[in-house]
Amino acid sequence: MEMLTFKGIVIREYPVGESDRFIHVFTKEYGVIELMARGSRKMISKNAGASQLFAYSDFSVRSDKGKMYLDSSQLIHLFYDIRSDIKKLALADYISEIVSYAAGHNKQSDDIMRLFLNTLHFLSSGERDTELLKAIFEMRFMTEIGMMPDIVCCPVCMTYSAPYMLFDLISTKLYCTGCFKGKYDDTQITINDSTVRALRHIVFADMDRLFNFRLAEKSMEKLSRLTERYIIIHLGRSFKTLDYYNSL
């Protein structure tokens, strides 16, 4: 039997019997892990608060024969207000599914944990629009896991800025509208200068400044469509939680 301690975010919970539950926890050290939290659904349980959905907590865990059991926990922060709004909850579920799929059981960087926590913070507080948070998380997460797009300048003429540029989702390159020589299909998206600047901010900004921008509604719609398609193409799958979010 081995004892482990770590901080993590509860991203899934599954009731078991009358008082137990399995929880999936996103951690920096182990990626996403499954814990059995016995008795945690009882109000008087010492682990009731810290093992709730979207709780960020300190966990002490027993590992026995390949399974992990929650021994004790201490709540650090509960992003409770996410559950009071169906749109926020749907976005949090989608983000959690991305993390669960892409993080696996591997060690994660500090920046991925910060990105997840900051996104949940702004989602819970309502200080940022949900579409903006969705786009920021999608593209920055892909950047942090090694799938950064090549958007410094047009790879043909080296132009940095133009009224409109074309982003190719497959090559991940940003072209002048006159320089792209490939076959046009639905994997190219034409974006205006403000959307280009927003995209570069998401990819290159320090984490402390990542969420500090606004975008006009039409540009925001285009950016959200771009980042959404980028993540689907390069992770190689769609997400049911995204379909539900988009249906709201």
C-alpha cells in the first residue's frame, strides 16, 4: 500500500450506492486519476466538500492493488457558481472532457493547471464571456501540449499584419489572402486583423495577461469557430459535451 498527496480539480463524479462516489481528479503529477471516495456523499463526511464537482483540493490517497482510495482531503476552492448556470456548466464539462482525453495519465505542466484554474475562476465569477473563455482555453491548451500554430507572419511574404489573413487549420499557418496556393475548402478560415491579434495574444501572452482582452461579437464568433475546429482536427475527435454546449 502506498500513500500519495497532491492537489487536483474534480472534473467528474459518479455516484455509487447510497453514500459513495468515484471521482476523476485532474492533477499536475499524474494527469487524470480515478479515486473511490467512500462515504463522501454524506453531508457529515469529512470529504464531502473537497470531493465535489469542480472543487480544487488537497488530496491524501491510498494506492492499493492498482486502485486509489481517498483517505482525507482539504478544500482549497470550490467553483460552485458554475453549477448555477447551464451554459457555464456545459462549458466546464466540455473543458473537462478535453483535459481528460488529452492529459491522460501523464505529468502536466504548471501552466496547464493554471490555465484550467483560471478558466474555471472566470467562468464561475462571470467576469468573462463564455465564448471568450472557450476560445482562450481551446487554443492555449493546444499550445501548451505542443500543438502551437505557426501564426507569427505569412510564411510566403513574411507579412505580419493585413486587413484580412487566412488561417489554414491543417498546416496551422497564417497566410496573406493572396499567398495561399493550396486548394480552398472548409479547413481555411479568413479572419480580420483584430481576430489575428486576439489569436496571437492567446498563443503568446504570459499567463498573467492571457484573459485581459475583449473582442467584438462578430470577431468573437469567428475566433470561437476557428479554435473549436482547430482542437477537433488536431486531437482527431469530436466531443459530445461540445455538441451540447453549442445546442444551448
